[in-house]
Amino acid sequence: MSARIVAPFLTGVLLLALWEGLVRAMAIPPYILPGPLLVAKTLISDWGTLWPALLVTLRITLEALLAAVVVGILLALLFSLSRWIELSLFPYAIILQVTPIVAIAPLIIAWVDDVNVSLLICAWLVAFFPILSNTVLGLRSVDRNLLDLFGLYGSSRWRMLVDLRLPAALPYFLGGLRISGGLALIGAVVAEFVAGSGGRESGLAYRILESGYQLKIPRMFAALVLISATGIAIYLLLSLLSHLLLRRWHESALAENG
Amino acid sequence: MPLVRVRDVSRIFANGVQALGGASLDIEAGEFLSVLGPSGCGKSTLLRLIAGLAEPSAGTIEWPQGRPDLGFVFQEPTLMPWTTALANVALPLKLRGVSGSEREARAAEALAGVGLKGFEKSYPRELSGGMKMRVSIARALVTAPKLLLMDEPFAALDEITRRRLNTDLLELWQRTHFTAVFVTHSVFESVFLSQRIVVMSPRPGRVRSELAIPAPYPRSEAFGTSADYAALCRLTSAQLSEAMAA
């Protein structure tokens, strides 16, 4: 086991022990701050409520990420085909990106009848920009001499796209995807907060709100732990995907091998 | 009847820099010709114009025997890093619509021709600088072109690798009978390789003089250390100095 794993692990254990110790020593009531053991216990006892909520949030996150990938790549391809389309649309993509999602989420939720669809739109809005901008950059970062070479042998634009531009853009796209994965989750959670929808079909964010109203603070912490764990899992999975696709040829993947 | 007839060709870039100022040149079928000149004299530009990668601003490039199939070797290996040596070499055939099994066989043959048998499945990243250049040459030769244009292909390599590649290139040329146009700024390299050298003036480049290198082939390492070679290098060097001063 390398120091890279041991060091943060020990730090984590130490911090949790300190937290538990302080809560016990100062007799802090659980509705102010529950200790980590109680949070773990709640996570298990409330699993029946939390797990379905996690699935709801996860579904919105993944659907939003998928939509971000599809729209991001399609727009990037469109931009690479025509300078005019890019000049016309790119500023609006930036406006969508810089407007805080909390500010527009109420509008979207008011306009769209289906809550699930409005949550999806919010999460997608947050997630799609890194994929778009990175893929645009990648499609443009093609070796000029390779473009000349393709031209020399009379390549069609289609072959140039499939055999040259897309592979060259792949590392950039994967970098964007890793960022977007986390952002899709954040977008989904924020939108759930704003929507504040209850009932059977509600996600983790609503469970946090609900726990707050009911002063079930340990359950609130348990839901928070689940959201963080989900974010980390998404990041690790996308990093693994990136590593598998690039390990034979790209510097970024080779550096990790040491 | 020459293979290529370059007449008074000029090239002015969009930023107003004139790279070529009326260069004229005949290239004979089957010869090994070097274009020698200082950095920035437009010799790379001349090569790109012959390849059709750019259009001359003035002057003409004629092909009295018809425009042949040609191969181009860039200053850098210019390989696709995401795929194997074999797939890199097979690329020109793929773009020409040659079927999968045939292009693999021909690409493997071309790789073997540059001494890289056994490296078909290697990625560019796993090859040395000299080996990458060999892959690049194999790719240029895989279509069996009549004319091979090379733009300072060995300039970035170390001396020992460069010498070996020079010898191997000559051997390939003798075996395959293509016409070779080799752009370089090295007097020693041009004398070692070519039958004929054209010397270019500084920018805006034009052909100042040309000289024949009458030494017989095959030329080995021994030729590179002979008194004849030294004398020819001195002569060529003097021509280059004259071109620079003019």
C-alpha cells in the first residue's frame, strides 16, 4: 500500500475519531451535531428511505449526463463544421453556463409541468458546458501536418472526422466528461432543493430538507454522506473510463503509470 | 522530358512575407535530388507547392509525364498517436479505399522494408525518434509512389541515427526506383545522398546554382570518409556561401 492511500485514510480515521470524541466529551445533542457512529447507524436503519431517494437522484444525474454528452458532442461537431454557427451560438452557451442554476431553476420548474423533466433540464444545464467547450477545443487541436496528409490522399471530410478529428478530440472530451459528471450531480441536487417536491418519487435533496424540518439531523448527515459517496463514485468511474481509453497512447494516462 | 517542371514560382504568405521569389527547377524521373539552403529560404514551401499542399502565388508547376502518385515525409514523424504503427502505415491505403486485408499486408511489407518487422502492433509512443521516422517513411512509400518528397526528415535526430537512416534511405531508393526530392540544410547530408544538388538563396528563395555529385552507388560509410567526399563537400559548401552572399 502506497503512502498515497495510507496517508489520507489515516487522516480520515483520525478526524472521525476526534469528531466522535468531541461529541461525547461535550455531550452535544444529536439534533445539533450527531457523531459519526450515530450517522453510520442511521444510514443503516434508514436505508429503506434513503436508498430509493438515492436511486431517484442518481437517475436524474445519469440522464442529465447522457443528455449533456449527446448535446455537447453534437453542438461541438456543428461548431467545427461552421465558423458562423459557432460565432452565433457560443456566446449563448456561455450565458447559460455563467447564470447560477439556483436563479433559473424556479423558472424552469414553473414552466415545465413534469417535475422530473424540469429537474433533468436543470442538471443538464449545469453539466453540458464543460463537454461542449472541451470537445470544441479538441476538434480544433488536430496536427496541421496530419490534416495535410489526409488532404494529400484525397480524404473525404467524413473520413477526416472519423479517423482524425474525433480521436484527436477524445482526451479533451474525457476531461470535460469528468468535470460534467460531478456537475450533473450538483445540478440534480440543487434543482431538487428548489423544487422541494415530496411524495414517493423524491430524491436525496428532498430527504435532507425533510430531515431538517423534522429535526432528524442524523438522517440529514446520512443523506449528505450518500451524496458525497455518489459524487466520488462518479468521478472514479469516469477516471477509470478515461484511463482505459487512453492508456495506450496519451500522455495523461501514461503519467499515472509513473 | 522531366518529371516536374517548376517555372518562376513565387509564394507570398498572407502576412506579406515572400518565401519564394521565382524559383525554377527540373526534376528528372528516377533521380535523387537534394534542395540545399539556409533556414527560411523557402525550400519547405517549394516542396509543399510541388506536393499540391499550397498554390503558387505566381509561376507554374508542370507535370510533362502526368502527375504521378507521390509520398510526403514531414519534418516530424506526424504519426497518429492513438493507433499502431501498422495502422499508421496503412492510412494512405485506407483513404484510397483499399480493402482491409490487402492494406494490412501491404503496410506490413512497407514496415519490413524500413527494417521494422515485428513492430506492427507498437504504438508511436513506444518507438524511438528514429523508428518513428522509419514508420513515417514506410507510410509515404506504402502506395509505391513515383515521387517521394522529404522535408528535412532527419533534422531532429541524433548524428548516429541520422547516418543509419541516410544509408537505409539510399538502399530503399536503389531497390524501389522512386524519384527522391530531399530538402535539407546540411551540406554533408546532401552530398552523401544525392546525384544532384540545387542550392537556394536566402529569402525570397530562388535556385542559385546546381552541382552534380558523380560518386557511384551504393554509397557506404566508406564513401562518407573518403577524400572525394570531403572535396565534394568543400565545393558544395563554397556554392552555399556564394548563394548566401548574393
